[in-house]
Amino acid sequence: TQLLEQSPQFLSIQEGENLTVYCNSSSVFSSLQWYRQEPGEGPVLLVTVVTGGEVKKLKRLTFQFGDARKDSSLHITAAQPGDTGLYLCAVSTSGTYKYIFGTGTRLKVLA
Amino acid sequence: GAVVSQHPSRVICKSGTSVKIECRSLDFQATTMFWYRQFPKQSLMLMATSNEGSKATYEQGVEKDKFLINHASLTLSTLTVTSAHPEDSSFYICSASGGGSLNEQFFGPGTRLTVL
């Protein structure tokens, strides 16, 4: 079974701080997705990265796919309370559309 | 685009009754739909994969007769929790994929099931 480890598991920071969340595996993936989930709601797709070394930006969020396509990072600049939520990375298993989800990073941004 | 709805958003039922949850892709045709279960403060656990017009594929440890899945059209999948018990109480989330090389899934808002 492929394992997708996210770190840190929990993060509580003050508004305005920067943070980075990591998603790591020993397997190579053709693409990787990042989602944010708020309490009582379904996950919302933030980005899909495909190419090794790729960097994508979504306002204050910067996503990077590792050169070897085994890992990814999500960096948030000047975090705001609205960034609070569960951040999940996900990859598709080989030959199927099934996802494996990462273990999740629960972020809380304090005003 | 890529909107997925779920109904109901919240349901409370008595032990022994059955509950049906609907998942609809509103603005695209979903070749594949997925059903997940999520326990408090945990990541999503895949229960089953359903393709329109064929039987669902269940993950190991998920009871087929307990969680009935029907994917009647390219925009609708249903999950029926049969003879529900308190341990079935959970947050159930569906997702839909329209296919494509990026393998993206779009999630519904989830259904909170409470079995008394």
C-alpha cells in the first residue's frame, strides 16, 4: 500500500505568519492534488501539479512538485484566519482514478 | 464548473432503519463516482468506486450488503446504509470524476449521518 505522509499533522500559528506543509512518499506519481477541507464540508480542490519541479501559485499559496515527483509542498504566505482548515494531498493509484489521501495537516490561524 | 451536490446534508435516524444519500454532478458527466467516510479529525477513507451502469467496487473491509451503491446515470450515484447502527454514524462524502488525464475528483459537501 502506498503511503502518503503529511507533515506537520497540526499547526497553530498567528495571522501574518508564513508556513509550509509537506506531502511525502517513496513512490513516483504522474500528478498530485492539494485540497482544503473546512469543518462539516467536503474537500475543495486547490491545485493539480503534474510536472517534476513545477511551481504553481494561487494568491498567497505556492505549490511545488518535487523534481522526482515523489513529494510536494504547500507554502502559505501571510496566513489569514480564513486559511484555517484541513489540508490534504492526494494522488491517483496506478491505472485507476482512485485517490490515496495524505494523512492531512490541520491548520489553525489565530487572529 | 465541476459542482457536486449531496443530499441530505444531515440525517438522523433510528437504529435498524435504512438511509439513502444522493450524490449528483451538476454541470458535468461523471464517469466515475467515489464514496468516502471520514471520522472526526481524520483523513478520508475510500469506501467504494462506482461506474455508471456497473457494479461498484468496494474497498477491503467495506461490507457490500451494508453499504449499497447504485450509479444509475452519469450524474447520479446513491449510497444506502442498510440497517443502520450507531457505529455507522459518520461523515459520508462523495466525489465525482469526469475522466481526463489529471484524474481530478470534485467533492460533494458531505452528509452527516447520526444513528440513534
